Amino acid sequence: MEIQLLYFEDCPSWQNALSNLRTVLKEIDLNIEINLREVKSDKEAQETKFLGSPSFQLNGQDFWHEERQSYWMNCRVYITPEGLKGWPTIEILRQKLVELITDKENIK
């Protein structure tokens, strides 16, 4: 199992997102390596189906997947109990990660 955090360098939110992801993995006792992937161009955004910075992928699938006609360098926002934020809360990440892992286990 692999988690990627996709971001672009000037994104003001990716480091908060990384911190929350590390906290969740520690809380639920998952020893999964986080691979950071810096997206550097619109071309690379299109190739990786980049939904904005920061984005989370489990085995190449975005945590909050959506299909688009095109992909580009942009900031991503998340709906949280406090309103729109540039990164998901610890609780939102925990919920989604547990859901994704449970779904993967049920598929086997």
C-alpha cells in the first residue's frame, strides 16, 4: 500500500496536509510510507490527474476522486466543519483513509 501526497511548491497548505496525514497514520497505527510528489507543470498535472494541491492518493487513486476533462496546477480546497480550508482536518482524513482501506480489504 502506498500513499502519495501531490503538491506544488508554492502551495501554502501542503505542509499542514502532510502533518495531518502523519498524525492520522500514527493514530490508527498504519505503517505506510508517504511519498511526496511535487507537480511542476500543467503537463505533469494532466499526466497525474492532479486535482489540486494538496491531493492524497492511495495506490494511485485520489482519496476524493473526480473525473475532469483537464487538469492543471491549482490549489485545492476541502469542506471542513470550520468551512473551506486548504487541507482536510485530521478527522476527515482518518474517516476517508479507514473507508478506503476497508473497501480495499473487502475487494480481496
